Amino acid sequence: MRQLHQKEKQQFIKLFEQEQIDRFDERLRVVEVFLQTDQHVTASELAALVSENGHAAETGFVRDTLNLMCRFGFARKNRFDNGEIRYEHWHLGQHHDHMVCTKCRRIMEFTDEQLETLQGQIAAAHGFHMLQHKMEIYGICSDCMQSRQVEIPLSMARPGEKMVISGFRGGSAARLRMMAMGLRVGDGVEVVTNIGNGQVVVALAFQRLVIGRGLSQKIMVENHQQD
């Protein structure tokens, strides 16, 4: 990998000199630090790494340098789960996809030749000439699953999770309200949306139910592992 990064650096030097890019030495320092990290970084995170290496760098300048790297094919922009822009290396001839943990925000890269072949076959079957593609899988990583309690309030469940109602907390009024909505212990629900401190929307028997934050904290659920 070090040899590959050295080649990338040499190509960067050649192209940037050819295009007469300004503040060349400062930009080269940004590139060197970027190539040393295997993380998907924001412009501000990379600026902090550059500073840790003994060179002051404003976030705006780092972002501008990253955009130049994207322009010349040295970096890619990603916006995982509609979050802030993150940059990663773009090595020619290599492709990978991503798994994103919605709990700890960890981003994992993976490659699968069978998956790549299948995607090409699917495109061809539809008469589609594929030029590029990306796959992002959202879920919960193994570390977060191991540290998670078996039973949690519905308010803590993540969008896309299939859960089973295991119990209710609260008084009889809350219990009757939940039963009036059609929620019973043992029901399987899928979390559709769960944003901030707002309402939780779940799917139950192909119907959407909107549950207030307070009520969702009283509905206890367990993860539903499908066979």
C-alpha cells in the first residue's frame, strides 16, 4: 500500500505542476497526510490531522485541495446516510463498497467478486450499459450488537430494524392507548423512521403507525432475527 501511495503522490505532483496549481507545497502536505490515513475523513478532520503533523491548515484550504483531488481522480466524495461530506482514496482499477453502522457511525469497506459479477449480469439483462456503481449497506456492526441490551425501548430502535414487541411500561392508560393502536405483545414491527426526539413511525401488517416519543419509550422491543 505504501508503494501505491507513493505512485499516487508522484502522479499528483505531475498533474498539479502541469496545471500550475497555486500553493503547491502546502497542497502537497495535505495530500501526504490524506494518503497516510485509511479513514473516510471530512475536510475539518483532515485539517486537524495536518495540524497534528506540524503544519497549520485552514479547513477551507484543505477542502479546496480535496476538491482538486476529486477533480483529478485522486479522491472521492461520499455522503453516507445524508450526513456531511467525507473523502476517501480513489485508487485506479480498484473498487469497493461500504457498510455503515447507524449506531457508532463506523464505515467498513468490503469487496465481493460474486456481487460485482451479479450486478453486471443484472444490468445486461435489462439492456443497461453500466459505467459505475456504488453500494451502501446500513445496519448495526457486530461490536454494537454485542454491547446492546436484548430488550430496548422502541425509541432506541434504528430505521430498518425489524423488532418484536416484548412488553409495555407505564400505566393502564398508556397500555390501553397502545392496544387501541393495534399493538400487542408478540407483534412484529419494522421501524420506518426514528428521527431525533420526534415521532417514531413503524410498519405493522402493511400499515404505518405514528407513535409519539413518550409512548415509544414505553414500548419494549427485541431484535427479530429472521430464519
